[in-house]
Amino acid sequence: MTTGAIRTGLIGEHISQTRFGRAMEMMCDHAGLPFEFGLIDSTDRPLFDFAAAVADLKDKGWTGTAVTHPYKGDAAALAGEGMSDDVRNLGAANSLRFGEVIEGFNTDFTGFLSAWRHEMSECQIGRVAMAGAGGVARALAPALAQLGAQEIVIWDVDFLRAESLAELTGPAAHAVKIEGAREEVLLADGLANCSPVGMDHLPGSAFPLDAIGSQTWAFDAIYMPMKTEFLEQCRNKGLATLSGFDFFRHMILDSFEVFTGVTPDRAELMPRLEALQPR
């Protein structure tokens, strides 16, 4: 257990509205731990050097930092052999903890497993159509496979990236080109948006909205905004939904444990975290 001040931050693009710092502060206050947070938004910084930024934080004595789009692959590469064994194969890290070596973790992976088991346990995963093959997808596709997905069909603006993720995920997964996405959506039992489409700076839907309705469930990794076109259409069509904020609450509890060494009281903290839901 950490006894000194917890000094963490978040590195990524378009993150000015994140709830990460507020959630960590809330949980540290509950645990009686002093907390400091710094936000490093690299939007409009074309010369931003991720490795140099992390080295600077480590030199300043930070506990570690959270990492989001588009640096999760860079974070895993930086951690190298310091990646946690359970997520070493993912090629993506969303949490770096500083010590003699930099340790890497992926609370997207563990958080999604927890969110599904707590929020969606009555749904059969079945056949999944997944949009996006970036950092969060590299955690969620293997998580869906571990949960028993029958098939995971992945597409991305970068087809080679989708192929790489399918290979990483295993025999249940395969990649298709974006042109074939509509047919896969129509055949799917569940839909998973792991792309940035739907965020405030990139409105729209990665899924053809008129193809939604025959599926049984949907997940959107985006929680800013809460009401994306994609998830609203899924709700209107009667699909069971797992929101990005549902996912965030489970992910942040795991991140808190990574940075503090304290096992969170989930029953106590879950309702408190609900207050951070974007309106």
C-alpha cells in the first residue's frame, strides 16, 4: 500500500473533459490518501514526444500516469518487460507505474471484464461486430474472446491494424474491410464501438444506423458525450447497452488499485462514482 501522496496524470488527445482526475481524487479522499493530478493534452502539439513526457514525470517523482488515445501502444512499448503478465500480449497499456522500472497495466482489459460480468451478465455475447482496432480495441477484443464470444469481426480505417488485432485475439476473430462492415453488423448479436467516432471532435457513428435493430446488445467505449448517435439508436431499437461510463467506473477502480496498492471498496465507491456521469 502506498502511504505518500499519489501523483498521477493522464496523457492523450482531446481529454480536457475527462473524469479521470476527479474520480481518482474522490477515491483517494475516501482512502485518506493525498492526491495530485496533472493533465497532459497533446492535441495540437504535432511535436509531442510521449517517451520524453513520461521520462519527465518519472524524474519529477510522480507515482505514474494513465494513458489514453493515441498513446496506448507507445505506453506498452515503453514498459516493455515491465508489462503485467496478464496483459503482456495485448500491445497496449493505459496505466504506467513508476519505480526502478516502468510497469505497464491495462485496466481497459480488466475493467471491461468486470463491467460485463456486473452489468451485462444476462446477455449472450454471441457474434460481435467491432469498429476500431486501436488501443482500447486491443484490450476489448481479447476480453470478449475470454468471455466466450463465438466470433469477433473487426474493421478499422487501417485494415492491417484490424488484421493484427484479429491475430492477437485468436481464432474467434477475423478482420474485414470497412466496405464489408454493414453486412457484418446485420449478422451480429452484439456491436462494440472501439473507434473514436462519436466523440465531440468526431461526431457520427462507426455503424450504419439503419442496420441496427436485429442485434441484442451494444457497447460504446466513448463516454464523452454519453449520448452518442450509435448508442442512442441502439437504445431506441431495444438493445441492451453497456455505456462508456459504465465501463469507465469499473476501469477507474482498477486504475486506483494500480496507482495506490489499495483494494477499492467497490460497493461503497460505485454509487459515488455515479455522480461523475456526464449530463
